[in-house]
Amino acid sequence: MNVKFRSYQTEDFTKIRNMLVTSFEESNSLGNWLIDRWNFCRMVSHTMHETFDTWEKTVGVWEDETGMIVGVVNSEGEKRGEAFFQIRFPLSSAILEEMFVFAESTLTVQDKGCRVIRLQIPDGDSIRESIAQLRGYRKMDWDDTMSILSLQNLELGSVELPEGYRIQSGPDVSSEAKALAHAKAFGYFEEARDRTVPLAFERMKLAPDYRPDLDLSVVDTSGEVVSFCTLWFDSQNQHGALEPVGTIATARKKGLARAVITEGLHRIAGYGAKSAYVGSTMDFYKKLGFEAVFRSNVWEKTF
């Protein structure tokens, strides 16, 4: 197979999205992102971290002689020195070496006086691990794990909310309200800029896989968003993914997150989803029935 590198082009966003879907259908053990992360990263993360206009220059694409994309190197766009490989199917060591070189030349950041890159490698991928070791990487003691909840033969139960709360979706909740809740839930409220975060959630609505009825918020009597869960549905693989999920500090321990997630699971099950994924192994998700399934280890190299 003749595989060559080329620079990322704007129209590649949809092509790579389709590659992620197809690669999961063919083999779900390659450590690729699901569509939730691809959509959310581009529209929300890049806007919040002010990399929306520069991220494309940091993405590398490898395609075969037919023009089919078989490999991608990208970052989350948060300037943290993280690199991710998206792969259509197992590639040769030579191509993987090229991907390592691209990541190291493009995605390193300054950290404590050194240039650093942190690459995620699927647990048990001996070829990528061997290349990493030879190139001077060391395996860190933290990972990025995906958990799954099977929806087949699962009794989801009813959606129960305390008095005074209700669930709204899509256009019924403003981007400003959603942004404020996200900032409060994840602890950056004091640093949140006036328009950056609301713009990020406005752009989320432009994501190719965004569905308004799967963008759910719990609001209180004053209309404030206090808990939220956006789901992304992959119809080809018949699964959904949760991104983002959060509850503001003053509204926790009331069952709001459980309720809004349960509502979302009901909705994707109605679309035909057989499972749901979330990028977390928190006890909260374990209590909902999620089980860890895909783990990528973080490998770090300093220059």
C-alpha cells in the first residue's frame, strides 16, 4: 500500500469523521476518537482555547493511492502538548514513524524549561509502544479510558427530577446559559471570557453530528442551567457518546446528572443505539452501569 503524507484541508473534517466511524466498525481497538470528541473538540475546545483559526495547521493526514485517509495526527487544540493518532487500520512501522516525527515537530510545548510532547497509545499496542521507547518516550502513570454502557436488555427506568427542576433541550436553552453552567461546573468561572465560551457553545450547534434534541439541560425555577449532558449518536455503529456532562457545585447530590443522562439514554435508544460511551471511569458512571473498555496510556518525551 502506497501511503503518503499531506497537509490537512478544511474539507478533511468530514472525511476524518467518516473515517473514525468506519474504523470503529472495522475494529474498535485502534484507540481512535469517537465522533463526540471530534465534533466537540473542533467547535467548542478550539473556540474556548482560541485555536480555532490555527488548529488546522497542526494536523497531519496520511492517505493511500486512492485518496482514502488512513492516518491522522492531531491535538485536542488546548496547547498542552498532547498528540493523538487516528488510524483506519494497522499501519506499517515506517508510516507510524512518520506520524511520530510529525507530532514531535508540530505539537510539542514548553513545560518547566523543556519541550514536551505527550502521546496517547492504546493499551497493548506493542508496535507503537516499541517505537515510542526507541524514540525516548516513557510511559506515564495516567491514562485516558473510555467506558461503555450496554443499552440492550437494559431497563433505563423513569426520569426523576426534584420539584422545581425541568429538562430542556436545544433551542430552548441559550448558548450563554449553557456556557455559564459549563464554566461553573468545571471550575473556570472566574477566568471565563465574556464571549469566548458562549461562542463555543453557539458553534457546537454547527457541528455536523449535533442534534438539538440530544443537547439536554436541567434548569431550575429561575431558568438557570444547573446540570447538562450533550449526546452524540453514531447511527452506523448504533452507539451514543456523552460529551460534555456536568453539574454546577451548588446543585450536586440531587440526582440531576443521573436524570439528564437517563433522559439522553432514552432518546438515543429511541434512535436505535445499542450502547453508550463516556470518556471517564469515575465512580458516578460506574454506579450508572458503565464499565471501562478502551484504555490509552500516556507516553511522554522531553527534549
